[in-house]
Amino acid sequence: MLTNLFAYNRWKIPSAFSIVQDGYKLVEDGDLDKGLRLIHDFVDRIITEPLCTAQVFGYKELDKLCQRIGKESLATIKHPKKDAKNSDVGQVFVYIVTKLQKSGGLRQVIANLIKAYPRAHHIILSTELEGKSDLGNMVTGSAIKADVSFRKAPQLSYLQKLTWLQENLLKINPQKAYLLNHHQDSVAVAAIQDEMGIEASFYHHGDHHLCLGIYLTHIEHVDLHPMGYHYCRNVLGIKNTYVPLVVEDQGPRPVEWPFRDEGELTTCTAARSNKVDVPYFVKYFEMIPRLLKTTNGRHVHIGRLHPWTLFKIRRRLKRHGIPPDRFIYTPWVPSVWKSLLEYRIDLYIASFPYGGGLTLIEAMGAGVPVALHMHIFSRVLSGLDLAYPEAFAWRFPDELLNYCGSVTAGMLREAGRLGRRQYEEFHRPDVLKSLLLGDASVLPKPKNVSDRFAAEPMEWALWMEQQMNIKNILYRSTYRLFRRFRARLHLN
């Protein structure tokens, strides 16, 4: 009898390979929809297990199974008449996503790719497997001044979504397709088949969890930061390409603005809950009140946090006797870069335990000094290799607190200058545009990984041991049930 992922509990899955075997059996039985669901739910299970974070990045056999399902699906499609690649509308580029979100780096990556071809037609195809997209101004042209359209898959079965996606790809016949799927999107990874003859790139943005698609061999594998590039190439054995993250230049912090104005330090972190509300030995909601007690300054948080996290931060502020207006919370801003300037931020404290690449680049471009967290076991999550070499890095809370309590205006000024130089050298939009247009002279070379990073095995061991308790297991089981229920609602 086939194993059923919906009936599994955490102790009954015999092996990852058994999931793959079940998937192939479903294919043989003609149940492609259940095969896609099986893959999706297995990956979703792994990415919601904190112990797997930055430990497992891909699984060849799952990618092969996705491709097998995609091949079977493609064989049932009557190929529609193709649009000519150089028709009256000119070049056409396709971006395959799981959904668009109002915030996050994916939206910016797509916008940068679109801006590189301002006269082309751009089509975003979304599977909507993880919820309804928030388009914002992505397709109005007001933000990126280009011809952009959005098409979403019907709220039907996984197989029907796959059929819809493949039919659209065949009909559009794009100049190039960019695959920017969420970790568990089996539909997107199954869609592009070699026999379609579509030039495509897989953008590895789901870079600190198991992600479907990283082992696809018939499309280009793109890594967006040095630590991911070196890990995929040297550890995972993937032949990859480095394409740096870029951000539109909004100008540096004016030189006449003093750091530590009136002696106080204004800090900022930009991240949603998915980067700071995760199990770790240092907790964001505990650190911010301690930080404000040390600096007697202000801390600005940009990005939506869980209400419970906000409550815990404000409760600790009250406990420490810190006025509540010293913690400024704004769930969303159109530009982190501009907000850093508007709030006159002295120090950007990168999110932890999961760092954010684009927000770090925005801070450096704005000439704002950065403080990075050195993760206890993951170079990718630390972000050291993305920042300027002299950037301050901390691992234990007292290291950050001592630095923030003693850093001088002169130290901040010099760090801001180094960050701006790093941005200008590696992350200007014209670097990406020249690269995409085939200018070999600007082919970027990723920095070598920093020798400052070293894992902390004992802290890692203790943290892992503390995760294996009834409370955490029940919490994760409940969270997975909620995600599964929510996913089913999206199909109805």
C-alpha cells in the first residue's frame, strides 16, 4: 500500500527514498496530481523543521521525480500555436513564481530583471500554491516602467496547475524563462522540460532550506551571493553561475549628518517574522529591549512581526523602564533604503538568526554601517561574505551590546564609507544589466569566502538538544497542520 504523506506522523516516514519510490508508483498508476502533492508536502515538512535549516539544500531524486511528472503531463498537452519570439511585441520574458509578496527580496530580484530589458514584454506566471499573490504596483508600470502582465494559475488541482503552466509556456514561447519558485513548489519545478526548447535559469533564492529545483540539469543554476555560490559549487557539486544581487541607487547618507546625533545611537533591523521569529539560542524579542537599555537610543523595526512577538518586546521594554516610543515598529515600507535615511539610522543590525541579502545591500548603499550576526553553524545565514570585510560581526549577545555601547561617531563614519564602497563595486543595477546583455567584460567574480566565519559546535549541539522536547514537537506539528489546511483552502 502506498505511503500517504497526509497520514504520516513524524516517526513513521521510513526514509526520504521511500517518498520518491511512492512518487514513482503514483506516476505509474497515472495519479500525477497526488505525486505533485506528495513532493510538495514532504518538502514543506522538512522546511518547517528548524534542525534541517541550512543543513539540507536539495535532493536530486525529488527534482528527477518532478521532471518525470512534468514529462508525463507534457505528453498529454496538445501543443498550442507558438508566439514568435520576435513578433510584433518584440522579446518576451517569463518569470515563474509560486506567489508574489508585498515585501521580501524576490520581488526586487524580478524587478531588476525586468528593468534590464525595458522594451520587452514581461509575463509573470504564478502557481499560487502558497496563497494569493499581492501584486502591489508590480504590473502597473508605475514602479518599473515596463510592459508587465501577471497570470495566475486556477484554483484547481496541482496537476491542473501544471497543465496550465506548461500550456502557457508553450504558447508564449519566451526568449527566456526565469524559475523563482518557493521551496516546495513541485508544480513550477516540473513545468520546464528539455524538449520545450526554452532557455531558462533557476534562481536559487530559497537558499537556506531544502528547495526543489537546485539539481535541475537542463537549465542554468544561478546563485545570488558569494556564500551560496561557493557552497553550491564546492560542496553540492553544482555547475552554477554567479549573478550578484543589485539595488537601485537611492543615494548615500549625507556627509553633513552626524552619527550618534546628541550622543544617542539609532539602530534598525528590517525583516519579517520568518527571519527573526524562529528557534535559536539568541532571541530577537529579548535582544531589542537589552539593546535599548544599553544605548538609551532608538530602534526601528521594519517588517511585519507576529503580534505575540510585539507583545513580548513591549512587555520587556516596560520591565526595563524603557519608554515605548524608543521602539518604532513599521510593518512595511516601499523602500528600506529610503527609510534608513529618513530615520537617520546610525547602525543597521542585520536580522538574525536568518540574514537578509537585499536589505544588507540597501544598508551599505545608503552608507549605513552594519552589524552582522555570525550564525552558530551556517555561513549562508551569517551573510559575512556579502558585506564589506571590516563589517562588525557578533555571535553572543554581549558582543553586540558592548559594541553598540562603545562605538564612536568616527568608527561609524568609516564603516559607512566602506559599506558604500562595497555597494558601488558589486551591487549597482548597471552591473546586472550589462551582464544580462552579454557584456563579458563585466562578468562578476564572487568574493572568496571570509576566513572570519567558524562554526560553534557546542552551542549547536546544545541548541539541537533543546529542540527535542514535547513542547517544540507539538508546536511544529500544530504549525504543519495549519499550513496544510491553509494550502488546501488555496485549491478550493
